[in-house]
Amino acid sequence: MSNTDNQSRRSFLATGAGVAAAMLARPAAAGGNPANQPPNVPEWTKSLGEGVAVRPYGKPSKFEKDVVRRDVEWLTASRESSVSFTPLHELEGIITPNGLCFERHHGGIAEVDPADHRLMIHGLVERPLILTLEELKRYPRVNRIHFMECAANSGMEWRGAQLNGCQFTHGMIHCVQYTGVSLRTLLQEAGVKTNAKWLLVEGADAAAMDRSLPIEKALDDCIIAYKMNGEALYPEQGYPMRLVVPGWQGNLWVKWLRRIKVGDQPWHTREETSKYTDLMPNGKARRFTWSMDAKSVITSPSPQAPIRHGKGFTIVSGLAWSGNGKVKRVDVSLDGGRNWWSARLDGPVLDKALTRFYYEFDWNGEPLLLQSRVQDETGYVQPSKAELRKIRGVNSIYHNNGIQTWHVQANGEVENVEVA
């Protein structure tokens, strides 16, 4: 066994002993029904429970009823064109459960009958295609795990700390495994003409959501997905099929996909002119800023997940991601960026997917200014909000990947703040 292995083993044993000692020294958490707690026999042990098939589709325990998507009602004029947020502070690992993936709609949820739905591919192609869902499933399948982030994620934080919870500051993101067909396969089947440069992708919702997509990206890694995490797409996620554009802003991931038109120039649609552009300090707007740069956030402790256990061994948990490849490393600061410590990446580190990180330390009960900072495999380092504003100003909405700060108070409560 190497010295490194010995040190790791000693560190593990010391940490484990410290955690055990802290738990033994601290009285059991208050609450619940003492009649169901040791040394008593709890009520659920005294009788049979429900049998199989009583719950034909499994659901979370009733004791997890607060783990749900939430919206901010004043954010938009109506819920048909609005957003609900993933409860990042309640989740671990990197896969988002289907029922907790954030929603972003522009015309409400389309309830599409797959028997009547068709995918059309036309324009600058040799052989226009019209495909049913069942016909789409006959093409070779691919499975890919990717994050999808709305370009407006953290958009309300451009001018300062606004919303008190990582669900609301960073919750316009999810990460699932998609199953579907490579868009390259379908375009090859259709026979794309040599002068083709762009695609118009259009949804079947009431907004007829449409965006221009460069053909280089379409031929690279895009997918027409019909399953997520092994089951059919949920209606709010585009059932029966949606476009997956790995690493690029969520508005391009057109749901309820019905039409792909191949052309030689962009269409300059509403969603890429008056919307989803970046207003710069000089009054001009950047366009076609598709890629989602490297970003991270500490999910716990955070305002919705305060420290309840008091002083002692404390686990910082968070997520990092990059639309330009894999996460290379994450650093954590306890003092607002003065000092940084290397976090531990745990679980799979995949291309254009969420990555889980942890940092463990002994908290002495003093206030903290928690931050995380990610570096991706291209060498790009997540900027501070001040660094971002020097270039972008404060009139933007989209692509805010500045470092987030959580102020942990002595009582364990946490609030959203900014540091100079």
C-alpha cells in the first residue's frame, strides 16, 4: 500500500470517527412521534402495508411532498408563457427525476396525440421526409446524458442578489439521459443539398416555437429524442419528440418537434432577434450566443437548505457544468473568494452534463461566504459577477454564469448575497 493510500485511509477513518463522535454527542433531532422512535416498535412495523400493483406508477413518499418544482408568479404575465424551477437543493447525483425537470413554455403544454403527430424534414434536401413516431423509432438509437439550461437561468441576478434560493437563482436546468435518433442520421436519409447551411426547427405548441440552427451543430451531436431517463418524454418536456442540442441554450431544444426546414441562411425568428439576444453596454445586442459557458452552484448549504446540525463536520454539495465539454475541476471558498480549496468530483464526469462535487470541512459556527468556481476542459474559468459585468454590463438577461455567493450565518441560516 502506498503512502498516499495510507494517508487516504487514515483521513477516511479520522473523518468517519469524527462524524460518529459528533452524532453521539448531539441529542437526537426533535420532532416526530416519540411512540414510533427507539426503543419502541413503530406503528408501520405492526401491520401489513399495501400490496403490489396498488401503485401501478410509483411516486415519491408522502413525506417528500415539498420536493416539487416551483414558480415565481410575478415573474411573467401568465403561466402559459413562464417557467418553473428544478429543486436543486433537494437533489443529489447528476440525474434529474423526470417529474422535477424545470419547465419553460411559450404557449402552454401541448397535449399531442402521437398517432396524429408527424415530423417533417424538407427544404434543401433531395428526399423530403414525413415520419411518424413509430417510424422514427426504427432508426438506429443513441443514448446520451446531457444538461439542458435555459439561457435566462440566473437572469434575475444581473443587477444584484434577488431571489433567496438556488432553486430560483439556478433552477432553470436539468440533466437526464435522452434516447432517440441522431439528427445527422435523418439529414443523411433526406439527402442534404450542398448549399444547405441552416435549419429551421419548429414545434407544434400554440407558440409554434421556432429557431435557426447551424447545420454544423445539427450534424455534430444533436438528437431527436423520444425518451428521457428510460421512459417517454413527459408532455411538459415535449412529448412525443423534442430536439436535443447538447451544450447550447435551452430555447433551441424545441419541444413537440414537428418540422425541420433546411435552408441556406438563418430565419431571424422572434426568439433570436427580440428575444434571446444579449444587450451590451454600448446599446448593441449580441446574437447567436448559443453555448452555455462553464458554471457552478453550491446547492447545500443554500437558502432553502440551511445548516441544521450545528457546528462540526459539514458537507458542501454542488453542481458544475459546461456547454463546451467536461468539467475539469471545481474549487470552493468559505470566505467570499479570498481563499480557495479543491472540491472532490464524485460520480461520472461526462461531456456537456452536470457534475456533482463535494467539499467536507469542520464548521466552527462562524459566518461563511460560500462560493464555488468551475474550470472546464478548455481551460475556461467561471468568472465573478464583477468580472462578467465589466464586459456585459447590467442590462442583459441571458448567459449569467457569474460566481454565486451564499452567506451562512452563525445560526445556520443562509441568504443570497454579493461580495465586492
